[in-house]
Amino acid sequence: MEGELTEISVGQFDTVSQLIASSLSLQLAVAGLIIGIIIIGIVYTKFSKWVKSQKMNHAKPHVSRFARKIILPFLAIALITSVNTYIQVFELFDEEINQISIDGEMAPSEVFAKMLNTMNILVIGYTISQLVPIALTKRESSNSERADFEAWREMRGFVDDKDDLFHKLYKWVPPKQKPDDLTEEEFQNYIQTDEGMRFLEGFRTSKGIPVGSFEKRISNPFEEWKKSERKKYENYYNECVSGNNTSGRKLFPGSVPEEIFPIDIWREQKRVTGFDPIVPASKPPGFYRKQKEGVPKSAKQVLPVLIFVGVIIGIVSWWGVDLIVLATATGGIAFGVGLALKETLENYFSYILIRKDKIVKEGDRIQLESGYNGVVHKIAPRVTYIRDALNESVAIIPTRQLVTAQIVNYTKEIKLVPAIVNVGVSYLNNPRQVASILVKVGKRAMTETVDAKGRHLVRQNRCPYLDTNQPSCGCDKDIHVDVTQPVVRFDKFNDSSLDFSMWVYVRDYGAQFKTKSDMRVIMYEEFQKYDIRIPWPIRTVYQGDEKREAQEIGTLDTERNGVVEEYGVGDLGRGEGDE
């Protein structure tokens, strides 16, 4: 045996394999290592499955991911280190064998130890590659949570807040000087009463600017808000697992497909729906996973691969492989890959710029250079998803277009959005009467046009529901602006009609579509009632009896004049220029 071993090229890989075959103790050590790895794999699988079924996996997903990622390398390193210690302590390599060396090569024991250390380094590298994305995701989640807090503060509370949380954390401070759109007398009357103070708190000037300011009642409102949101999530989770939900059955955490939203996804879904409460069991199992299908991987998903590749390159260098040769061999491939990924890199750096400068964010309504109009659903490092307002389609564009192309952002800094309806009436109708009836149409639209929750779409100076205190309307919080009536304009004499336009101002870009539709319905009703005629868009030689038609129209002249007296003619006589 001794003679055979001396003929082996000591320090080479096959020497170690033959050495293991020659020693029963080493075979047992290696067998123990393999069996240990199998046991660790089984334990990790059981542990990971158990963690996913716990509340912590949903309420504290980052802690859960950390625990699942750290337990495997911890056990693996403990096993490999134990085997290495066992070999060294019990001197499984004979002293005579360890002394065998050719041309300065390492002894078999050193090679074997180096192999075990390499395994440890690989495990540590893998662990780091998995933990770094967790840290980045946690940071991104914290930033999103801070952004949600800013949205909450701007909205002055969410719908599902308890006990008027916003005013518990913030106190409104009235302005020292009157707003431009109020007289001094009106301002002084408002600040004398609690009702007037509430009105001023919700008041917006004609430019959409609020008055007064808010000061903190406590030192750190953000922390209190976080506690409130996490309490909401806890209630959501309890309703899911208890069966007290819309499905009437208990949902199981850790099930596949996923039935309960983790807190980060719960926040994201609230963000998408305008921070409305998430109803437990309202979405089918696997809803969020289905939404994410086809979404390109982000940088933090690719980062583990890059880190692990870096670790492997370091190990290769440690074992004596010439990195220059390796780099030369892979340089051409890297150059080709770089050219192939040129657009991908452009998109990625555009993504970084967008996030840094907050050019566009999820939830903004934008119009692309092509004319496509929709809501930004998801901004990814490679592509951006823009959803049509009516969910009719989704536009997928390279992210770099948000920086390089002309983009119109209808959300950024815009508080008042006009809803404009154009209409042409017969030459036989009195323009002043038509204008007055259009004012009436606008007044009705301000009162009658509401969303699914009963809140008015049209911005107005004073909500008509406030006096009667109808609880279905939320206008008393944020719909106060200096718009007291619709704007009516007599635009032009057209070929066959007198053309008018009517303007009202709505709370956001999307609200204009329902508002304009409702205004047209109301307009049709009022035109029918007062015999305001819309001419046919044709060109013919008129052979009718104008006198007879004028008499027919004149039969309701008294009623129409009554509308003029009650509603006036709106802004028909205005337009002197900026005041």
C-alpha cells in the first residue's frame, strides 16, 4: 500500500479520491457528510413549510424569509466544519502520507481541508446572495410604506381609519390672512365657529391650493400610523383564518395557491385600489401570483446570481486558475452579451432615474406620445405596464420611453380637471335662454353625479349634502373649492347651429368620463322639457315655415325666462381676462 501511494501524484484531485478509498475512517467521514447533507435538506424542507404556515410569514415576511434563508447555510456550515474538525483532530491522514509531496504541492490532508473550506465558502456566498435581496426588498418596502404615509397625510386619512386617526395625529392651523377667494367678512365669520373652521380646513382656492397648515400633535405620527395599518392587517388576517369573510370558509396560510395576502402585497393591493379596505377572501386563490406572471425580473432578483458568480470566480482564483486566461476566454462572450443587452441597460438606468427623480410613479395617469392614455400600473427595470382606465387593454412599453419620449402626466400637480361638453342648438332658440338652461344642467350634475360610494365627482364650493348631513357623501372632507357654478360659453355660429360649451371641474382625470356622460343625459332631459332643439347636421335648402316653428318654440318662452331669472346666464357675459 505504501509503495502504491508513493506513485500517486500527491496534491492532485484523484489523489484525494484514492486516499479516501484507502481509508475506512475517511470513508465514514465522507459518508457522514453526505448523510448529514440529506438530513439537513429534509429538515430545511420541513422547517420552511412550517414557517410559511405561520402568521409571522404574513405579518413579518422579511423576518420569515431571513429565517428560512439562514437556517440552511447555518446547518450546512456546522456540518462541514464538524467533519473537518473530526478529520483534523483524529488525524485520519497518516503522518507518512501527509509528508508525501512533489514540487511543493499540498499534502493530501491540506487538499482535503481546502475542499471542505471551499464548500463552506460556497455556502457563505450563497447565503449572502440570498440575504442581500431580502435587505433591498425590506428597504423598498420601508420606502413604499413611507410613501403610503405621505398619501395618507395628503388624503387626510383613509376610509378604513378608526376614530378619525388623522386629527388625532395632526392639528389644523388656520391661516393668519384670508384666502384670496374669500372676503374679509366671510373669513372672519368662518373662523368664529367650529363649523366654519371645518369648512376652511377643507377649502381649496380656485387654483386648487388648500389654506392653513397642519402641525403634529405627537412627536412621531409615522410610527402611530404604522401601528394603525398593522392593526388593520392583523384584523384582515384574523378574518381570513377564522372564516369571518365573504367566502364563509377558513383560509389557510402557506397554502398553494396562496389565499392570504402577506402584508407587503396587502399594502400594494390597497395602493392600486386607492387605499380602499381589502375584503378578506374577495380574490380567488393565487390572484397575486397570476397578476405577476410575465412581469420581468427586477435587478434584485438577478443580483443573487451575480453575487454567487463572483464567489465562484474568487474560488477559482484561490485554486490557482489564471484569471487572465479565464477573462480572455470570456471577454468576447461578455462583449457580445453587452451589445445584446444594450436596450436592457438603457431601460434599467432609465428606471433608476425615474425612481430617483420621481418623474412618474405607479397610479399616475399619463398619455404616451402615441396617444394612448391610461394609468401606470407597474414600472419595472425593463418594461412599464400602463392600464387603460376602463381595463380594456394594457400597454407595455420600454421603460426608457418614459424618459426619452414626450409624456403628458395628468396626475402630477393637477387638482382641478375640466369636464367639457359641447352642444349645438337651433338658430330658432334664444342664446340667453339656452345658456341659462345649461347652467341648470351643470347645477344638477354637481348634485347628482356621484361615484359608487356616493361621493360627488364635481368639485364645488359647498356640497349640497352638507346642510342635510347625508352620511353617504364624503365631500365635507376634500371637495371644497371655489367653483360655485358651471362655466357656460357661446362658442360660435356654426353652419346649422349655435355652438355652446359647458365646463365643470372634477376631482381627477378619470372622473370626467362619467361626469360628461351624466351631463349629456341631464342635458337631453332639460332640452326635451324646454323644447331646446338640436339641429340635424345636414346641409339642405330650408323650406320650412319659420313663423310656425317660432310660434311653437314661443309657447314655452315664459318657462324658459323663468329659468333665466332663477339661474341667470352663467359666465356667458364674462371673459374680460385674468383678474
